[in-house]
Amino acid sequence: MSQPTHVYPVLWYDDHVRLIDQTRLPNEFDYVEIRLAEDLAMAIETMIVRGAPAIGVAAAYGVYLGAKAIQTSDRSQFLAQLEPVAARLRKTRPTAVNLFWAIDRMLKVAHQTLGSVDYLKQVLLVTAQAINADDIRTCEQIGDHGVTVLPSSPAKLRLLTHCNAGALATAGYGTALGVVRSAWREGRLERVYADETRPRLQGAKLTAWECVQEGIPVTVITDNMAAHCMQRGLIDMVVVGADRIAANGDTANKIGTYSVALAAKAHGIPFYVAAPLSTIDFAIADGSQIPIEERDPSEIYQVGETLLCPKGAEFYNPAFDVTPASLITAIITEHGAIAPQELQPRLQPLALV
């Protein structure tokens, strides 16, 4: 299949959800068509779709697919049968808070909408599509706000990013890569340095793929090269995405982000997190309360069919780590770049609306 000009990893298409199969990139570009809520849940678990905002959008469509399959005209029975659908989707990825935010929004709409069950189902589809469209607009706003915090010199910057927080990780455009795209558009970007991001290599496979598609210069480095590149003066700024941000600004992102933040602090390099308001979990005080997903150890000890480690070794495979707010210069949201300690007074009132 030919590769696209614009990347939209999650879309409602005719009567089903169309997902870009991210497990096949960068060698193959193809779609997966999803018509059942259970298949959507499995697509999230197997990382066919990944990235916190994209997972949230996909989960919203998953709630609708589950609703669509419910065979009753009784409103109370319908709402009761919708709860197990939501519960299944919630179990797919425990760290990405956008997942829970989107599911809760869909359930709130279901409970507040009056009318027939058929009408309620239509409203749920419209709501999921609105979440999809809103995320694209939000990412474009994050990118534009990100341009305003770029260092004034040099004229063209070298930005380091970790994992993939691009169009593939959102409904389109991206959070951290949204900043990259906007910087490129404004002529402020010289090059992106992309950490490969072990063990699933999202930086090498996905971030590099997105940059290549748009002609943005990109250099892939192994994760343990980041500090060296900073020491050599190759990095002017770091910008990463987030899967959950606590009320105090502590941020969970792909494993290895914390190490990059420590290295940036040691070298006096600004470290930014780019994420939508929906990624901030004001219900938790700090990063110690963020659940950290642990994934199958096979992600570490083999690539494809090739074993990398000796039999008898043990493995530890957390998918995320938490970067303390003290290491974060600012968090770039659709409402601007905000210091971590200012999140609650400035954004929590908006989150409660």
C-alpha cells in the first residue's frame, strides 16, 4: 500500500474503525479494520495502536462499537450492558490516562443523553468523532505553543526526542513531534535526534519514519548515546510526550525518559514535555501514584525470532518511568507552556468543566 501524505492512525471509516498497524512500520504500511469492541481492546494491548492520545481516541470508538452491538431497546439495560465494555477497555493499558478520560467521557454522555437507545448510540458515535477531531486541533495548538518556547539561539535548533509522540501517537500531528513540525514549518529546526527507544524501538521505527515522510532531517541514536550527544554540543533542546502527568507535574513517559531528563539537567539543556490537558491526572498528587505497566519480557530478550540473551537470565520490563517535575522546564499544552508547579492553579479549573 502506498504511504500517506498525512498520518491519521485512528479514523472512523464508513461503519468501522480503521487503524494504522504500527507493529508493521516502517517496512510495511497497512490498515487494520475493527468492527468489534473486543478486537479494538486487543489492538490497544498488542500496540497496533499506541501513544496515549491515540489510545484515548481508539477507546472512545471502542465504547461505541460495544454500544452498537448491544441488542436491547431498554435504556437501563443498555447502560448496564455498556459497563462491561468500558471495563474491558480500561484493562488494556494501565498507565495512559487518556484512555480512562475518553472512556469516562463516553459513559458520561451515555448516561446524560435522553431519547431512544438508537439515538443514544448515534450520539456516542458523534462524541467519539468529536474526541478524534479535538485531538488533532489540540496537537496543532501544542505545536504552535511549542514554537514560542524554542531557545532564541542558535537560529536553527537540534532537538532530541524519546519514543514516538508524533501523529502516530495521537489522532494526527503529534505532541512532541507537533512541536518539531511547527518548528520545521517556521524554519527554526536543523535536525531531530531520535532515541531508538528500547525495547520496542518506537523512536527508530516510528519517529524516524514520520520525519522521513515529511523530509525533516532525522538522526537515530541508541538510547545510551543521548548524554554523549549532549556533551558534544549536538543537542539544544529536548521535547518528549507523556502518558500521564500528576498534579504536581511529575510525568510518566516511555521508559528511558527519566535518564534523558537527568542528562539534560546535567548539561543545562531545556527539557520540555508536550501533552494535552487530558493527559494531566489531577486526581493523583505526584508520580509515585502513577501505575507503571510491565510488559512481556520477550520484548527484551528477542527481536523477531532472534534470541538476544542466554537462557536462565531474568528480565524486568517496565514500559514507563516517571520524570520528577524538578527536571522539567515546562509542560507544553494546548493552553500554553506552563511550569509544572503552575498546572493546578492554571489548568485544573479547565479540567473540571
